[in-house]
Amino acid sequence: MSNNVDEVIDELSKIEMAATSILCESEKEKEEYEKLTCRKIKEFDERVNKETEESLANLKLKLEEEKRQEMSKMRSDILAQTDKMEQLYEENYLRWVDEIVGDIIKE
């Protein structure tokens, strides 16, 4: 009977060692999985940041080009209005002077 008890104890000891080994291996796998997850999260964050920076840079360039075009159009419009006013002045300034002088003399 003593022999059977020893055999049972030996078997239980083997089972306990196997269970301990499985738990240790499981912990190692868990740590490796956590490292992998952290690395993937870091890579994802870096990729998203890079893409965001590129998108912002492209948007900034686009907005600067739009601003440059808008200012160029405004300059053209102002020059056209100035030319029109100068033409009106050249065509009408003598008549306006006569009208102003006429109004002054009437009073």
C-alpha cells in the first residue's frame, strides 16, 4: 500500500510540475503578446501621426496656393477698377471742372 501511495504522490508531483510549467509558459506567452501589442500600437500611432502631418502639410500648401490666387485676383480687380476710374477721369474731368466752377459762380 505504501508503494501505491508513493506512486500516487509521484504522479501528483509530476502533474504539479507540469501544471507549473504550463503556467510559466502561459505567463511568458502573455508577456510576449503584451510586448507585441504595445509595439503594434506604437507603430500604428507613429503611422497615424505621420499621415496626419503629411495631410496637414498638404492642406497648408493648398490653402497657401488658394490665398495666393485670391490675392492675385484681388490685385487684378483693383488694377482694373483703377484703370476704369482713370479712364472716367480722363474722359470727364474737364466737364466736371466746368460744372463745379459753374456751381460756384451761380452762388
